[in-house]
Amino acid sequence: MTPPVQRDQSDANEILKAFDRFEAEFDALSNDANPHTLATSDVPQLQKRLAALKTAIKEAAKFGTLSGTKRDQTELERCFYDPAVRSAAANFRLPTNSNPLTKNWASELYDSRSDISYYRFGLAKLLNQEP
């Protein structure tokens, strides 16, 4: 039985790396916004990082390809990368000028991160299946 998605190991690894980078930045932003250790002077830097992450996800969602260009998507991009970044972009509602000292900062980041994680988990599970 042939799996529904043609396995292209190189493409899959690149998608997983992209997911890992997004998740790592979501986690770093959440951790760095700890109100017990965050100085008020660090807020502008966190807001810049938040803006950069939001832009990166919205750019990724624009075409749903790893290259960020308009071209036909591979099967894995169509089934995993595109829906992950589109969902994450749609759920990325945290304003880039929001204060990381507020209690909703981490929970707002979690919504978009969970979209990425869901598809990363699905792709990893697919790759571990026996043909």
C-alpha cells in the first residue's frame, strides 16, 4: 500500500527544520517574556523579535513553499508546510507592539505555535511509518 503522500526525505527534512526554527523562536519569546526576569528595557527587543517572527510566518503562508516563491508545491508542502504556516498566520493575533509583561503574551504565542507543532508531529509520524 502506497502512502498518500510521496515521501521525499530531503523535502521532509527541510520542512521539519523550518518547523523547528519557528517553534524554537516561539519558545524563546515565551521564555524571554518571563515577568520575573524581564527588564522593562528588554521590551522593545522582544517586540522586534515578535514582529520578525510574525512577518516570517506571514511570508511563508503567502505561497506555502519552502522557497517562499510562487511555484507548484511539492506533495509534502501541500499536505504539511502550507496548512501549518497558513493556520499559524491566521492565528497569530498578538499585536507586534503588545507588552510582553502582560499575562496573555505567552498564551497568544501558543496558539500559532500549536499550529506548527500539529503539522510537525504529523509529518514526523508519517516518516516513521513503514511502507
